Amino acid sequence: GVIVTERSKLVGRYIGDTENNVQALLEQAKGNVLFIDEAYNLCDGDKGNRKDFGHRVIESLLTVLAQKNPDLIVVLAGYEKEMMQMLESNPGMKGRFPYHFKFKDYDAGELMQIACNLLKDSEYVLTPEAEKRLKETIEETVDLKDAYFHNARWVEQYIQEGILIAMSDRLMTHSTRL
């Protein structure tokens, strides 16, 4: 199984809360995979600042991962630059996380499939013209993407905050005319 977590579920408000949260999660993750999304948020980027409780999460993880057979796999995920800064925040990090994988951004076809799946999950059906326009928009966006392009998150936001809201607005406007 995969246990998915992130900073807000790990870092406590008071002294000792963080360690308790981490220990409970590590116990749950035994025999499984612990996936920490946006793991770089555990560090503030300042190597000398240990006031933030995110460092306590890292220290707790390092203690467990130093064991010969910890009976779990820990996967840290996030943006490359920020992840490298996090790995450098503690001398023991790089040795405990020796494997680094970089995933390519989705291409326009894959983003189109994600968009279609999101629409299908919400039980929306596009006309052929709307589907063609969506495909063109995705292709244009991929062609013009910059370092801040959020890949699948972009397409999800585009569908949820753009298309679905526009469709709802059209439906509401149409129903008030009747």
C-alpha cells in the first residue's frame, strides 16, 4: 500500500507533536510505501534555522532510515531545485535518499487525456468543436510553457476553474431566461 502525506499532516503546532505525528505515520507505513508530496516544504531552505518543526520530521525519518531493515520505503516528491536544497539541509539526507528520478512534463496528448478523464469523471461531454478547441488550447499552452508551468495541475485548474465554471455560468444564464 501507499501512504500519502504532506507537511500539514506531519508538522505539529507544539513541541513533541511533530515527533508523535511522524511516529504514528511511520507505524502505519510499515510494510508499505510512505509518499511525502512536496517534501521540500519540510525545510525552510535556511540550513542554520532549526526553529521550524519541519526539520524534526526529517530528523525522525533519518533515524528510522538508518535502521538496517526499516520495513518501509520512503519516497520524497517535489520540484527539482527545491528538493536538492532540502537534501542539502541535513548531511544525512543524500545518503538515505540515493536514488533521484526526474519525470518529464506531460506532452499535449497526455494532458488532453487527463482533461478528458476529468470531464468524464464529472459526467461532462464535449461537443466535437469544444473538444477540438480544448486540444488546440492545450497544444498552444504546452508550446508556450515556461519554468512555472504546472503540468497536470494546470490542466486540472483549467478544467475546474475555467471550463466547468463557464459551463455552469452558461447553464445558469440559460435557465433564468426560461
